[in-house]
Amino acid sequence: MADLDPVFQIQRVYLKEASLEQPNSPAILLEQEQPGVEIQIGVEAAPVVEGVFEVCVTATVQTKVGDRTVFLVECKQAGIFEIRNLPDDQMGPIMGIACPQIVYPYLRGNVADMVTRAGFPPVHLAEINFQAMYEQQQAAAAESASAVTQ
């Protein structure tokens, strides 16, 4: 019976990808105008082997003065999770809510560190309600599915 007990274990959390670009340096660094900041967050999950999944949270942070980029940071933080013996209806929320909540603090730290090492004040990514984000994605998917069937 123990073989059918639910399993949820973190195998590893790691930085999968990171890039920093300053395409208009050094001239743009002399600008006095405050740059605008645009942040995009994404979550993706994929099976690795039976019962083991990789969940990635991606952040893209772009700052601009006018239409010129000051810096662009793209960072993908990943985690490998062993998830076994859970009902199918629980797998989506586990991979769309629980796993990203574990990985996201590492992503926040890496983004702030990269921006600081580039010579800028750190960008602190806000806390994210992954449950609300997941529910919005599910509602959008259901809406587009119903639009296709009509």
C-alpha cells in the first residue's frame, strides 16, 4: 500500500537560463530621464521521466528610456519535482501553483543580482499569486476551447 502513497519531492532547483543585454550602453547610461520598466512572467511545465517533472518560471525585465532599451534581463529558473500517485485533477494545480511558488523566490534573487551586477539599482520582482494566475489561464483556455467548438 505504501507504493500508492502520494509523493511530492523537490529534486533540484537551478538557474536554467540567464541573459543580460545593454544594447545602448554607454551613451544611455548618461540619460537623466527615468526609465520605464516592463516585466513579464511565465510558467511552463514538462515531464522529464515517469513521475518527474521540470517546472520553469521565466521573467523578462526590460527598461527603456523612450524607445531605447537601457537593459533587458531574461531569466529562467527551473525546478525538478518528483510527483507520483496524485489524482489527475490535482496535477495541474501542483505544477501551476505549488511548484512555481517554490521556484519563484530563487528567480527573484537571480534577477535582482543580475541587475545589480550590471550597475543598476536592483529590480525586485513583486510577489505573485500563482493560484490566481493559474485560474486565469484555466479560464482563458476554457473560453478559447468553447469558442472553437461553437
